[in-house]
Amino acid sequence: MPEKVVIIGSGPAAWAAAIYAARANLDPLVFEGTPQPEMIPLGQLAFTTEVENYPGFPVGDVRAFVESAVAADRHYNLPPVPKEHVRDGRPHYAIQGVELVELMKQQALNFGTRVVGDDIVEVDFGRRPLRVIARDAGPHESHALIVATGARANYLGLPSEDAFKNRGVSACAVCDGALPRFRNKPLVVVGGGDSAVEEATYLTKFASRVFMVHRRDELRASKIMAQRALDNPKIELLWNTALAEVEGNDASGVTGVKLDSTVGADSRSLDATGVFLAIGHTPNTDFLGGKLELTNKRYVRWTVPFRTNTSVDGVFAAGDVADDYYRQAITAAGSGCQSALDAERWLAGAGFH
């Protein structure tokens, strides 16, 4: 018998959709995926340490609550409590990314959501019910589908870059820029487009200085954005320069960078406590095989204003897989809620109660 709704994904959008769908008695089935390079179950939050900007989770002894709420058989997945955040023998910090998304998952499970740890590798939208094919679990049919597979930040692929992720290397200034490790310290932004200028400008609120590392001798950003970077006294443009290595140690995390010239000049080192990659994101839409309409950046296109509808009737999209602008946990969760409500109303209208 076909499912009422299948949800593909495992980040805030997917779990918010599952919570709303489950509470609406839609008995949702979630395919949360398997670990892949740069993409693992729980979404981008799995690569994030403290989350200070998700409402409802101020700094405190959050670990006690997390351990009381999340099923004991998943405690192994909880990250260690940072030693610097232990006070009087108890943790005291903002909730960590994995903790936050594990709470979301637990909330969905509490309402009866079923979860399969498998990847959807193919879809068939040319038939009814809709059909999705999992790598190991095979084909499943569903009347409605929510795509919430997110997007992954692009990195350069340096071993040192990978070694210091969450210890000074980030791909989201809005997510991490206000953390204590970056305040009043020199920071590096890699990139030359509008996003890079936005990241650098945002970081000037906290950093002592922001160095923009760009491979060319002019920014790819729009004229107005480029001028904004040039006019900001806290931003220094490093032209014809490429990030060669992230420097640091286990105790301090990132302490600097090694920069290579793209025009044959000498390499140089630069002191910095943070490196922010702003070279774009890649939405996880390959598995769709062209069956949904995408934007020119390959994000799923929403076809109805202020709704999560896609180009296929009964298929909805939520979170970063359809959002190349905000890319925040809270906006992803919000659109996950929308997608479940949209799916519920579509199912009711189609006679699937």
C-alpha cells in the first residue's frame, strides 16, 4: 500500500516536516540517508559546533536536557562537551548542532515517524503513486513527497582545511561569526563573489580585521557589492592570492593561513583565528535526475509564491535544497513546517485522508 507522504532528508527541514506530518496522522516515512563525503545524516548542523541563533536554546546546561530527551541508544552520537565550557563540574554552553538536530529527530520519532537509514538514488514522477527507489531498501510508493535534502557548502579540499573544521574553519559567517573564538581577531574570507562580500561585511561586526583572499585582480561580485568591500576600512583585499594551507594546532585551532600567489609572487603566511569559505554551495539534487524543475543554480524551484510546491503535483521541497539565499537552520525548519502543511492539504484535496 502506498505511503501517504515520504520525506527525503535529515536536517531541520526534514524533521520539522516529519513532526507536522506525524501530528496530522500522515504516518510519514523519512529516508535520512547514509554518510557521504561532506554530507551525513543530520544535515549541515552535524558539521556545526555551538548554535547561538536558534530561538529557544540560550546558553545553559543543555546537555542534561538533551540526554533526558534523546533516546539512550543514540547518546553515542552526541559530541563531547567542550572542556572550556564546563563550569563547576557542569556544562554551560549554547546547544551544539548535533544536539539540536537529534532533539528534532527525537520529537519526530515521538509522534510515530518511521525512519530508514538509506539513500534515495532515483525517483519516478511519471506515474501515480509517485515512486522513489532506495539504494538498499528498493522501491517505495507514496502519494506525496517532500524533498528536504539540503545543500552542502563547497570547500577547497585541503587536508588542513578539513582538519580544522569547527575549530576555526567555517562556511557560514552568520552561523559562526559571533562565536568568542572570532571576536576581535583577524579573520580570512576566501572568495570573490557577492556571498564572499556579504560574509566579509558581516564578519567586520566582530573581527579586528577581515582579509578577503581572491584568486584574481578584481572581484566577481556585482559592482555595488564590490565597492562595499573596497570602502569598508576593516576589509583588506588580497588580490591574486589563493589559500594554500590552514595553519593551527590542537590547543588553539586555527592560528593562521599560508597563501600562494596566482601570479608567481612569493608565498606568505598570515595570522588569523578563523577561515571562512565563501565559494558557494551545491544543492543535493542530483538524485532527482531532472524530474523536477531546478533553478540555474540547480536548486529546486518553488512554483507557487509563498508555498513549497514544485513543478510536479504532490511533490514539495523544503530547506536549503530550495533556498540559496537564507540557508539557516531556522528558515529550513520553517519551510519544513510549510511543506508538511502543503502536503497535508494537497492530500486532503486529492482524497487521500
